Amino acid sequence: MRFASLARHIANLMVPLGTSLALAAPLHAQTINLGIGTQNTTTNTVTGGILLKELELLEKHLPRTGKYEGVKYNISWQNATSGPPITNGMMADNIQIGMMGDYPLLVNGATGQATGNPTRLVAVIAYNEVGGGNGIVVPKDSPYYALDDLKGKTVSVPFGSAAHGMMLQALQQRGLPPTFWNLVSQSPEVGSTNLQEKRIDGHGNFVPFAELLPFRGIARKIYDGSETRQPTFHGVVVREDFGEKYPEVVVGYIKAMMEANDWVRSNPKAAAEKIEAVTGIDKEVAYIFLGPGGMHTLDPTIKPRWVEALGVDYGVLKNLGMIKELDIPAWVDDSYVRRAHEEMGLDYEAQLASFANYAVQGDDPVCGKPITNPNESGQIWIEDGDILSFSSAVCTLAGVKRYEAEGKKLDAVYLVDHTLGIKVFANAAFYTVAGDPKQPQITPYLLRRDAEADAEKNGGKVATYDEALAAVGSVEL
């Protein structure tokens, strides 16, 4: 990755002097057409797309001095529900900058390489280190609780998406053939409708739909991509010819995205409300991904681990004959994101080495103690009120009982899955309840099988959300 960037940098230094002067010449009265392919409803891309537009951050960071003095920008925001349409737009040169998930990114790079329209992966938008966010859901009253239950069943997924890649990888990790289930291609909208009408047995999808559908009472999540333990991320690709001609524009775009990341982290509640207003994705769902301790971490750096993961993902697609050739090291170009960090006075190498997300913190208003372990924390979003943070599942559930007894309505309650380490909606989780009834140990899990395994190992009992709430009724806090 660094070598590819270095090679391009050296090549630029070796350009003849006359050409260098021409490149540096002002672009007076020129209009630069900039098509940006966005996925507005894909929550972990919003800081690279819809929020840049709404907060007008791109205009703030586009270059306007030097050779760009007097330049006009014709910005076209082109929304899609998945990556493949954005790739089509980039191949037609209608889109110069696009964003999509890991598997579509690989197809984008391979398609560009094969058709003479090369692209470059220039930044990451958001990631989950172990694959969380993509998932499989079933109708809420389905008898199925695990991926293995879907053998021979009809399951849909948007073909070519990050969720499709997750499902292919899940089968390969288990040594199962593609014929394990009857897999059909359906968009999020079609899949959601068919799930409600029980025309399909399950539906695989990417961020945010595996959380959105359960939150809206349509479905129940039975598989999360974190079970693969394989990183997942959404990233930014740029047409190579555009990046080489207007590198400062690409850097300006990344700087705008970085400012949007900072805004979300500084204003997570307002950001979730803004996302709901401009995309229709419920604020509570946006928050489970991008709030403190959320499923996805906003970080533009292209970490070596992500490049390694792309190699694994490429192998999955290659084994199934679903992708053309791609030279991944040559395709990855971190020179733009490095320059963005440099211009903003930030240490790229330090951020490259960091996997830290911003965490839930503060003082627990129910149990009266500070939050010291974010992985055991919880949060309650009070309707028309604040988001309150708690030190444990027990204290969070005690808070639910207290605020409901006071007549307050709750928008959402969040806990952290004890096995997968991801944020979950408390009313969709399974629990184990163990220990002294006056001081019970209550542990949340996304998957029923994980709760059952814990109960068997530690002598507790598996509980529903309502049963877990009842168990805190006599807690001595």
C-alpha cells in the first residue's frame, strides 16, 4: 500500500518540467464536474455523503486557491441503495467519487481494471473490526434462531453487496456449499416486504437493515457478521484519472468527511436525529451504529488489516468465479488520506495504529457510580429527552423500571452483547439471570444460543426482556 503510493509520488516527481508547469497552471473559468455516488440509507456512509451535503462541508474544503482560483464546481449527488449502481456510474464517468462496502469495493476495482476505467480505494468511512452490522433476519415469529436453521430455505440478499459477501463467507467458514439454501437477490425494500408477507424465510442485508427491521417490529436478527470475525467496512473509491487530475479535490473531500466524523462524535444525539430527518432511518437505529460504543467506528485511515481482509474477501469471490482480476496493493492508494491528515495537522500513523472507538462514559444516575467498563454499560433514550448512560445491564434495566414508573416513555434501550461485543436493542436481546435474586447477574445476548450456553455453563436461566426486567424488581442497588 505504501509502496504503491510512493511509486506514484516518485513518478510525479519525474514529470518533465514543462508538463509540471502546465499542471500548475490556473484553471480559470473552468467548471469541474464532480459526481458523488452516495448511499443515503446506509448509515455508516453518511459522513461521506448525505451529511457532507446537508452540513455543506464539502464546499468548505474544496480547493479555491492557486490553480483552482476562479474554478466553479458542478457537484452532483447521486444516491443509490447499494454499491453496484455506483460502480456503473463510475465506469460511465458520471460519478467520480463513490462509496460502498468491502465486497462491492473489490468488484468496483476489478471492473475498473478490466474496462480501462481504473479506480483507487482512497479512504475508509466506517468499520467494524470483526464484521458487525451486516446480518440475517427472519420474520419476528419465525421458528428459526440460527443460520443452521435456514438449510434448504429461501433466503434473499442484495447480490453483490457487503451482506452477500458475509453470507458467502459464512458458508465457506462452515464448509457448506452455496446450495445450502435457496439464495435469491432482492433489494432491501423488496426483501423487507417479502419478509413481512412471509414469502421468504430469511433476509440478509447490510447496515442498517439488520437492526432497522427488528427495531420496527418486522423481524428478528439471528445472525450478525461479527460471527465471521472478519473485518467489514465501507470505503471511498475515486476514478484514477480524476484523482490524478484534481488531487486537491479528493483531499478536500476527505477533509470534509473527517470534519463530519468529528461532528458526529461531538453531537451523537443530534447527528442521529439529523440522519433520521434526511434519510428516514430511525434515529435510534442510526445511534446504535454511530453513537458512543456503536457498531461502527468512523475512521478514514486504510489500515493494513483492512487490506488483508480485502484479500480474504477477494478469495471468497474468486473461488466462486464472481470477480475479475484485481491487483489489490496497486489499487489501494492512501496518499490522499495521508495528505488530508497532514493538512489538518493530524498524525496519520497514530490514527492508523488505533482501533479505538469513542465510548459510553459518565456517571450512572440509578446506581450512583461511574461507568468504568463500557463493554458492560447500557443507555436509555428517553422520549423527547436525554440519552442516559448506565454502568451495567442491571442498572440499565433498573433505570427502565424507574423511568417507566414515572410515566416516561422510552425511545430505545441499549446494552452490549456479552459474546459478540456489539451494541444491541435490549428488547430484542436474550438474557441469562443468575445469582442471588437480590443481587442478580443479568447478561445480555443477541443470540438465543449464546444465552443458552451461558446458562448451562454458569447455572443460570435464559430470560426474555420482560423476564429480565422482572428480575431487577427486588434488586438492592
